[in-house]
Amino acid sequence: MFALSPRWQRGDPTDVDPYEITKALDIPSVNIYHGMQDSFTGEEIAYMGAFVRSLKPSNYLVTETNAQTTGWSSEWQYPPYDGQLRLAAFANVADGANLVAYWHWHSLHYGQETYWKGVLAHDLEPNRIYGEVTRIAQDLKKAGPDLVNLKKKNKVAILYSLDSINGLSFMPFDKNTNYQTILNQFSRMLYNLNVEADFLYPQSRNFEDYSLVIVPPLYIASDELLDHLSAYVKNGGHILMAFKSGFCNENSTVRWTLAPGPLREPAGFYYQEFSNLAKPLALKGDPFKAGSENQVSVWAEFLIPEKAKPLAYYDHPFFGKYPAVTRNTYGKGTLTYEGTKLSDKLQEKLMREALSLAGISLTDSLLPAPVKVKHAESAAGEPLHFYFNFSGRPQTFVYSYPDGIDLLSDKPIKKAQKITLAPWDLIIVKVR
Amino acid sequence: MFALSPRWQRGDPTDVDPYEITKALDIPSVNIYHGMQDSFTGEEIAYMGAFVRSLKPSNYLVTETNAQTTGWSSEWQYPPYDGQLRLAAFANVADGANLVAYWHWHSLHYGQETYWKGVLAHDLEPNRIYGEVTRIAQDLKKAGPDLVNLKKKNKVAILYSLDSINGLSFMPFDKNTNYQTILNQFSRMLYNLNVEADFLYPQSRNFEDYSLVIVPPLYIASDELLDHLSAYVKNGGHILMAFKSGFCNENSTVRWTLAPGPLREPAGFYYQEFSNLAKPLALKGDPFKAGSENQVSVWAEFLIPEKAKPLAYYDHPFFGKYPAVTRNTYGKGTLTYEGTKLSDKLQEKLMREALSLAGISLTDSLLPAPVKVKHAESAAGEPLHFYFNFSGRPQTFVYSYPDGIDLLSDKPIKKAQKITLAPWDLIIVKVR
Amino acid sequence: MFALSPRWQRGDPTDVDPYEITKALDIPSVNIYHGMQDSFTGEEIAYMGAFVRSLKPSNYLVTETNAQTTGWSSEWQYPPYDGQLRLAAFANVADGANLVAYWHWHSLHYGQETYWKGVLAHDLEPNRIYGEVTRIAQDLKKAGPDLVNLKKKNKVAILYSLDSINGLSFMPFDKNTNYQTILNQFSRMLYNLNVEADFLYPQSRNFEDYSLVIVPPLYIASDELLDHLSAYVKNGGHILMAFKSGFCNENSTVRWTLAPGPLREPAGFYYQEFSNLAKPLALKGDPFKAGSENQVSVWAEFLIPEKAKPLAYYDHPFFGKYPAVTRNTYGKGTLTYEGTKLSDKLQEKLMREALSLAGISLTDSLLPAPVKVKHAESAAGEPLHFYFNFSGRPQTFVYSYPDGIDLLSDKPIKKAQKITLAPWDLIIVKVR
């Protein structure tokens, strides 16, 4: 068994390519550890679930996750608030997990993982967490047959380039920004907007399954991969792409053509120079209405548009002649390019635009911020809609999908019905 | 000769047990280096003096202490203000030192300790410090016969567990808090309240000499030691105890019973869970009137009282069901337990309560803050009261002990007499 | 070929003595890398130019300097603003460079210096920087014959002691202050005042060429060197000297006489003690009118004047009895001594006083802050005055030297004429 570990959330450079390894597996698995208490947002669950689900693609096993507390010392002891463990279990299931197992049954009395506590404490007696796990088991006994082997049908994918992580780790462009932080920003904006995403890998051949492909800094890429992206746009796909993409070939060698190499045609610009930004800059005229967050930083490519349309310029006497963001219509699709690091607010605005161009609904973005929704199809082909309350306060929202039944309470749920979720509670609507 | 070095002030983990070593010594000794100039409070002198005095227990030698300046570079050069060296010498004597020696006679002209300066500077000529040392010698010539081999009769002791330092160093609970910082907080509150303390060690058999025993996080302890503490309370002793006490046995193995193991009965509670605190919390209703310092942090044990009386609860929707501080009456004594890290103000309030329960006078806590008093009995059995002005300004106070004579000036001192000490000056009252 | 590298700007300890090495060279050379964009002040060019020029002394080669960008990662990519490269080239020339070469022709496509970019980018096509270099070449073709082998005639020199760098690196006196930071402060104050300086080395025998010698902490010095400084003052020279000077002999051994050893007579004081300053202090009565910058820090020597005149005292109950700055008239010259670390403003005031005592004109200090002037004499003996605008805004000033012609534009320049320099532009006036 090979389980993806938390290092895949951190973006550490590595020689281990999970896509290649997964080819040899029957069922991929993953260990997902995440924030608890006030840091429990479910973001890590969605991220890692999508990552492992997309490898084959397939359902998967969660072979380890938070029981009581984690850590190799007692500096990171955050037992879940009441209800959080159950919410986490069903978030995993909604992402495609066919198993959720805890590390581990009882807490160790000695050694490095003394404080990586299990379902039982060192006292080996029933406790609060044991009670939560019991409840989860009862819920799964009831709803499980409808949830096992569910299928995801997402329209957005993030292209994940391990080579770019490795290449950029040798030539970093900032102390606090790297491939993973930019990938995380894209992923977090999608999560905030309640839009679910899959991952694509350089070896993937199913780009056309998606209406929108997000491309974090694709620093390392073969001509073949860039040509594939180019054809994807030409055929009607939409891309939202970060700076530094296309810079090096597959040998981490800078291309000896005008940047961004083979992307020049689909992107509609070239550049010869770039600069770190010693301090953040504003975009001239606040074109995305980002107010106090109208701010870019870290990096600026001196883009020279050929066919691309500039969407924003730097507000600066020298950098101001170069666009910060461009969009190019190429064939039937579009390529939106970010030549700089955007604030979260600017990134959210660009993401909304890209989703709209790709024809993806933003209805779920109207839910209250702590309410996350996940969609799937049961093995029997019935639509499933999971609503989670990631907060300690009740949350009320309007259910916007066809009539169904809550698999946990057996209560009917009507389209346009007002629903209130208790703190850290959920419903699972199966459409009939 | 074995001299305790400053590492014992820092709480570094170590295999060297000073209690065991001292058994082989005729007279224990200690090197006490301390802050000078505006950092001179005398706290390190009291702490290290008590530590070495309590080992045998016995009088002791100060084999090294600050002369001009200290340091292995010239980054820590703080020669004493006029009078500070003399105050330090007599603070050592009042704690039980029979010798105060300086490191060293003249400053070295080369090597690592070039700037660990002696009584003489590199110029080898008489100087300001030489003048101070000359005055100290004259004072000691006069008062020494009454001061040598003095005896301390303290009613408070701090239990010092080297095993707990070592065990917690492998499993720390916070970057900025550890065994030593909590011990230091207890010790500092006592120093601020002008209450002198001794130390006890796990091997000590004289717990019953004390009315109050302070227990910093006793993470590692044998059943035997915990039973000893239990019997101490049952027989009328009072304990003020920090969190994590009783958690592991003497092999650093977590006990496989309900925490806090053998302390469950004297403490009057048990617990199964604990949490770091991601941010400080208030105690509900500010029960100790600590105002802006009504704040706990770092750690919270989920205490479930059986017989203990809760003294304070967390002000928090989840943690709020567990008491933060408890007190249990057990036999003829009490055990007050802190399940969390307290602010200084809260710790001071708890310390005052514990001292009162133990019947220890707080009269000396009414002295002006920079005035410290130390009590002893001369070898001839006469009471000695030392008053020190640890400040650069004159301090006035009322002498509250029986009539006596100042050993340095030969002036009579009457009970209830108003006394003014010059900056960094002292009196030594021998009661006749 | 041996080229001084940027380590000489950082003050790293080293065994390599550039003075000794230069004896074996025909022409010394230097690699000067400097801040660009908003960090481009020209200070590093002046500093390193003076350093290498003074070794023999002689003209020199700049064998490497910024082309597009520098760095062993992409964290330090700051291509010059338009005009900055040309300004840098002529600043080097004005300091005495007979060659300015770039590292390097085209950018590397692989390896450690991938982002240490050349004149051409990775695309190997003409670009903005290539355009700048072309313009510089044309300017040099025109003006070069008047500029090659120019001579500098400065009246101020800074004594550079590599032994003191090495000695103080073993016994530092502060985390943020060292030999180089104090040297840099002196050098920066001169640059700000538009006064050009050379360097002297312990082996130099031409001290008498200068009216003012600046002495950063001369921690390590032979009796011979100190006697030489003493004789320099006696014969009418002026010295501005930092603390710690004279403390050790040439073997890094503290002198066993009253400090500052052989400097006692020319300095007019002795001292036996010193202290770090735990926090900054004011000078009593703000004697140099430094307002909010009336502040000293880090170090205080307890100076006891014999013949020296105290210029300022510490505002402190203990340190207040010792002067912070003294001046002694010795023979026909003066020695001004700083027993503490001064704020920039205080250092500037002391520097102005020292320059005035030495009879050096401060006329050029009246230029607008970003305008720097450099003076030289052509190989044919004609005066040359270079004016540089180190800013992105036009700067206007009055030309104060005799009538001449601008070598770049061939326009006549009259004494007292008002001149406006475009952003990052310059003129080179040859007096006819």
C-alpha cells in the first residue's frame, strides 16, 4: 500500500511521482491530516481528496486522519470540537473516499508518537472521541450503501507539475511565495467560491473533460505538454495561467527563444525581461474593483502583447508600460495570463471571470461562507448534494437543487427549501 | 570541587543530578552570574542560593560571580553601577554563602575570556571595582563573625524535578514555555512577595519541614514520590501544583490509568483529554480580579472534578465546561491545581491564597517593591534581618521585627522605625 | 588577474590582504555589484572605486558589474530603470575606472548563474539593455580620450584595517554593529556631503597627502602604526576616530597599559572601563542640535580626559560623568574621538566639524540630495567635474566651478549657470 502523506500539501521537492506510482496500485490511498478546532475549514480534505482521486482517476482510501490530536511533541494538541470529527469523515466520503481510518486505535504510551493520539487516550477507556466515532459508524451503516463508489463530475481542473515544484525549488523567486503557495491560492479561491475541482497531471490525456484548466507556474514543461495546452485552448478550452509558465523545457533549461516559448501563440504575447517587485504595486485604475486589495507583488514579467488584450497595467513610472494581466482569444478558447502575483481579492476576481468564460455556474458561491457544498453521483447514478456547516454557529441557506431526501435523517428536502444546519452538522441530499 | 553553573538557571536538560553529586561533597559551591546595571534585581542570587543551600542542606561557597563584566565577546559588558557589587555580595551572604569569590583577579589579555573581566582591568591598576571590593572586604571583616554559618528557616519549598525537565525536553508543549519558565514564574512571584523559599528534590525526605510545597509540572514521577506528596497533604501540608503533573511514570512512560494517576485522589479530579490553546483565553467572570491580566494560555487539561472544588472556568464555548483551576481538601491539607498556564497576575493571586492557606505571613509583601528582605538566624541563634534596596533611588519603609542593631553601622534599629536606604544600599539588623 | 569581489563591501573576515596582493599586479581590478531600480544610489560604486584606486594607488578595471540582473536564484532580479546602466558606467569612470565590463554577454540557460543575466537575455536577441550598452559605448567613444587615466586629488582618507575586521569578528560588540557598519556610516556621511575620499591602509606611507583621516574602530594596531597616527596629528593632520581604537596590539592581545595605549597622548584621555548600552541614550543638552536623532547606542567607554576637551556627555545618572565625544589639540592638529556609536545625524555633525577643522570645502554639500558630483583631473591636467542625477526626477542646481564644456553634449557650461539634469542623467564638465 502506498499512501500520499501530508508532504503533498506542503509542496516539498521530491523524486517520487505519485502519478507513476499509482499506475501500479489497485486503489490509491491518502493520509489527510488537517486543522481542527478554529482551524477546521475542510480545505485540506477537499485538496488532498481531489489530488488522490484524480490520479487514476478513482475512488480512494483515507488510511490515516486526525483522531484526538497530532504531533511529535505536545505543541500541537488540538482535539476536535464536538461534531468536527463527524463532519470531517463525511467530507472525505463526499470527495470520493471509500474508507476513513484513524491513526490510531489507542494512544501510545512511549516514543515519538506518544502525543499523536488515537481514538482512545492513554487511559484505554471510552471517551468523547470514542463516542463520536461510534456515531459516525452508525451514520455510515445507514447511508453508506448510497455513498460507496460515488462519482465526481467536475468541470474545473488544476494542472499539477511536480517538475515545476522541483525546478523552482532550485531557483526560488521569493522567500514566502512558491509553486505550492500559488497553487494553494487558486485552490482556496475555488473552495471559497464553492466550486469543486479535480487535478490534471502532465501525463493526463483527459484535458478535454474540463471547461477550465488552472495552471500554476508551469516553470518546467516539455514542448509536447505546452502544445497540448495550446490545442486545448484552440479547441474551446479556457486556461487561467500563472507567471513563469513555459520558461524552461523538460530538462530545467531555459528556452532560447522569446519567452514564453511555445505558449507565445496561445498566450498572444512575448517577453524578454522580468523583475522582482521590491514592494507591492497597485494596478492602474483598480480595474477589478479590489479596493484596498488592489495589489500585486513579488514578480513582474515585462509582457509585450502581440494579440493578447491587456486587462490591467502596473501603476508605476517604469513598470507601467507593461500589462500585469492579459487575455488572449485563441481558436475557440481563451488563455488568461497573470504576469505577477495577485492579492487574494484580485485572484478571486480573475477566477470568477475565468469560470464565467468557461460557462461554469457560480450559484453555490451565494451560500453563507462557512457552508460548503459537494456534489457527486451515486454508484446507481443518482445525484448527491452534501451540505456542510464548517462553523460553530447555526447556518441557514436555501437548497437550490431538485427535491430529494436527507440520507442521514430520512427527511424530505424540497427545492428552494430553507435549511438550517446546526454547528459542525451536515445533510446529504439524494435526489430521487 | 563541584560548582553549580548558570545552566541550572536555564533549565537545560542534563544527565548530571546535583543532588546525587552533593552527597560526596563536604561543602557545595555555586557560580552565580546575574544581571547588572538596570537588570540587577537579585533574583538570580536568591534562586541559585536556595538551590545549592537545599541540596544537603547546608551553607555553601560562591566560587565565581560577576566582577567587572562577563561574556565570551564584548556584547555583554555591563559593569555594575556604584554599590551594586556590595549589594550582591551581602545578598549572597544573607542566603547562606560562607564565601564570595570573583572570577577573577585581573582581566585576561588574550583568549576566550578576554572580556570576562576581573576585579582589575587589563591595565592592572587600581580602579573603581577594586575600590568596591575593598569596601566589601572591610564590611565583611566587621560583620562577618555574626554572618558566617547562618541558618535559614523557610516555610515554603519548591519541588525540583530534573527528570521532568528531561522528559518535557523531548515532548515540549510550547516554544516559549517549559518546566523552567513555570518554575521561574512560581519563584519570581515568591520573590516579589518577599517570601523566601527552599528547594525540595524527589529524593528529599523533609517535606514535612514546610507548610507549603510548590510543584512545577511534575511530568515524570515514580508512584513512590506521588504517594509521598499525597501523604504530605493528608497530614496537613499544602500544595500548589502545575499542569502535566503525574502524567508519566519514572520511565517517561505515560500512565495507562486515568490521569493524573496516583494524584487522582489527593487532587480530587481526573481527565482524559487536553489541548493546546491556540490563543489566550479569559477565566469566566474574572474570579481572581486580575483585570487585563485575567488570561490563561498554552495548555488546558479537561479536568473532571470528583471531589475537587472548581475555582475558575474558561470563558469559551467548548473549553468552558472544564475548570481551569481546582482545589481539593484532602485529609488535613489542600491541593490547589492549575490545569493551564496562568498570567503572572493570576499566579500571584493563587500564590497569595496558597500562602494564606498554609498560614504563612504576607507582612513583608507590603515593603516597597525594590526592597527585598531576607531572614536568617546567626550561628549563635540570634535572628538576622537583611534589608536590600535593589534600585537607584532611596527607598523608605517601616522595620517590623524586634529591636536590634545594624551590623554595618552599629546603629540601633527599633521596631516600627522608619528606615531610608540609599540607592543600592542595605542594613543587616541583628535582634538582641 | 585578481579582482576584488563584493565581499569587500560586506566586511567579512579574511586572510586575503588586497594591499599585499596588489603589489604584484600591473593594474588592479574590481567587480562592483550594486543596487538597481530604487536602490541605485551609486554609493557602492564610489566605495569600491575608492578602495581599489587607493591600493597602489592607480587607475583600475571594473571587470564585472550589473548587466540585466544578478542572483543565484530569481529572488534578486532588478533590471535597471532606463538610464541607470549609463549612469553607473560613468560613475565608475569618474572614480578612475579605465574599463567597465559586464558579466556577461548573454544569459546562461542552465546552472547556478541562470539568473545572473547578461546584456542579452536567454532569447539571445537585441533588447532594452543591449540598447543602453550601445549608447554607453557611443558616449565613451566620444568622451573617452578625455577620461582615460584621469587622476583623483582627494583631501580625505579612510584608514582601512583588515586586522581590526578580523580581530573584532572574534570579539564582536553588537549583533548589528561592527567594523564595516561603522566604516560604512563614515563613508556614507561623506558621500551624502558630496565629499570624495580615498582609502589608507596600515602599510600606507602617504598619510600626509590628506588633511583629514577617518579612523573606524582601529581595534588591532601595532605601536608603529599608532605612533604614525600620532605624528600625523602632531604635524598638523586631523583625525576623526571611532571607539575601540588602540585597544589591542598587532597580535590581537589587549594592551596592558591604560587604554587607549599609545593613543593616550594624542587623544588626551585614558580609560579603564567600558560598557555596552542596554538601550540608546541621549547626549546631555543635545550639544550637536540633532533633535530626535540626538542618540548614541551600543557602546560607551568611560573616558577620563587629561588634556582632551569633552564635546558631549551622556544624559544618564551613572554614565553621565564620562564624556561621549572628545577633541584634543595635539601639536598642530586635532584628534576627535567618539567613545560611543553615534546616530547618523550626530555622525554627520561630527563629520562636518572635522571637515571644517581640516579646511575642506563643504560647497558641494549644498547640491540637491540626489545630485552627486565627482572631481578629477584629466591625463592632460584639465579639471573634470562630473554631475550625476541619482533619481527618477529632474534635478536642478547651480554649477559652481570655472567655465567649461560638457563632454557628452559639447555644450558650454558657465560658472554659476543653472543646470537641470533629466532622470538618471549626467554631465561631464571639462574646464578649459
